[in-house]
Amino acid sequence: PGAQEQPPAPGDFDLGEQRGRWAAFQERHRLSCEEAARLLLDAFEYRGLVKHTGGCHCGAVRFEVWASADLHVFNCNCSICTKKQNRHFIVPASRFKLLKGADNLTTYTFNTHCAQHTFCKTCGVQSFYTPRSNPDGYGIAPHCLDEGTVQTIVTEDINGKEWEKAVKEHKTIRDMSKP
């Protein structure tokens, strides 16, 4: 009786005839096994989307977000968006990842305290926030994205001065944070 083959440990898998391709891919792109797997999963899970990266002015806050290369940006006229010139596009929370700077963020809320206006403690830039319309997602400032991944920007004015009415009448805004 020979030694029995051990079942693969969690996370291990037999690549069979693809082992050579996998190794060559990792070497060519200088990726660890985990990095290569993440790239493959992201490409499949976020098909048709682009990985954008961005952050605040001083670089203390960095993030990545999966969204279309063609952005649908809201230009809101509510009191805070007007003062900050807060133009943003909305993504589900599952498509946003804070890469660094959680300890360098502070939050401002007002009125209903639902919207979480986060900004860098050092430079004061709000590169993303949690919008009242989509508390299960993020509003991303397109001007805080790194260059090279945005193809087009279409801007839609939204009447935030009459927020309840505007959100009720808008056909898709509430669904923009759904995966």
C-alpha cells in the first residue's frame, strides 16, 4: 500500500495542463500567485469595467474603484455640493477599495447626517464620500482619479436643493450603488 495522495489544502488547486501558462504569466507580469489570481478574478467579476485609481492632493489617501471608462457624473446644487463643487459618480461599495489613509480621513455630516462627507485631514480634499442617495455605495470625485483610465464624462445636473423630490423622480440614482 503506497502513500495516499493528500487532498489539496484550501486555496491550492491543480492547474493541470495550464501550469506552464500560469507560471509564464506570473513571471512575465512579475506577479505572485495571489496577485495573478486577483487579476484574473477582477477581470472576470468586473467585466466591462476599468480599474481607476485616485486619491487626495497630498497622497495620504489612495483608493481604487471599478467603474466604466465612460463616467456618468452628477453635478448637485445642494448647499454643500455647491460650496465644494462636488461633482461625483456613484459606485457600489463592493467596487471601491481604500488602499491607504483611513487614519487620515475625517468626516463631516449635517442635516440628516446620512451623507458622510469624508476628506483628508492634511490637504482637505474630498476624493470620495458616502452619498445620502446611496448609503450603500460611494460617490467618487472624477477629478481625483489618476490620468489615463477615463474616456468620457457625461454630466447630469441634479436638483439637490429639492433633494427628496429629485431623488424620488430620478429613474436610476438609487440603483447605482447596487452591484
